[in-house]
Amino acid sequence: LVGVSTGGPRSLEEVLPFFPEDFPLPVLVAQHMPASFTAPFAGRLNAMCPLEVLEADRPMPVERGKVYIGKGGSDMVLARRGTTLTVLPRPESPEQLWHPSVELLARTALEHVKPHNLVGVMLTGMGYDGADGFAEIKRRGGRTIAESEETAVVFGMPKELIERSGATLTLPLHKVASQVKTWASRS
């Protein structure tokens, strides 16, 4: 799970292309962005990445080795349809300040995936979206990364995760993909 806001497009372009074609996990990205921007952004990332990058604009089964970008103007949540883990766009929750909501993504992931199978990556952004949910992932046995202040365009979201004792590791942006790959290979 990746949570990101201000400065996120550049940050994602420095992380996602380094996941290899045989990456064994799905990647779900909640990037705070308006509705008209996420489809072109997913298309640009798809051209840069070995993994297929899709805008989660409709219910989709979650598959390993694919990147799902939350559709702007909605929230991205995980659900089970029968035995299939599915990513769904849903109308913006009025309880959340930012959309797609990192917090809702984290909370619904915890409902449907064993915490020790989750990796949360909090990248640059202002505010605190996702800090509680990612801290809960860590408390329940999952792993989390907070981008370090030295590389974050805006240190708000990673700082909030760190302050909640929710970061397993704090890393500069250029070390994030390598650490996620290491953890994924041990899953």
C-alpha cells in the first residue's frame, strides 16, 4: 500500500519503475489527485514501469505484479467478492479530508488481508492521511516505511506516521523500492 500527496507524482516515478516484472505482490496507490488527472498519470507510469499500472476506476480483482492507482474524485477500498480480493472505487467519504483516502485504503486492507502480509509505504505529502491506518498495520505485525525528511517534498504524512510509532523503517526515497523488494521476496 502506498500513501502519497504533494510531490507524489515525482516520488512515485522514482519508486515504481524499480519493481521488476516478476514482483510478487500487488501495489495499491492512494495519491491525492483530482479525478481528471489519475487516468493520464496511470498511463504515464504504465509507460515507465515493468509492472502494468492501472487506474482503479471500476471493481477489479487484485492481482500480483499490478499497480492500481486510486481514481481521483473517489476513494479506493479493498473488498472480497466471494474469495477474490477486489479493489473498488467508491464515492468520496465525507469523513475523510483527502481523496483517494490513504486511511480508508489501509483500514479496508486490514479487514481483508492478514497484517503480516501488508507493507505500507508513506511518501511525501501534507497532513496526516493514513498515519493511523499504517500505524495499525505495524502494530498488528505488518511492515511500514516512512519516507525520510531529507527526500520528502513535504514531510507531513511521513512525519505523522513516525510520530505515531508507525514506521518500521524511515528511508530516503532512493532506498524505498529496494527495501520493499527485499520484504516481498521473504513473503
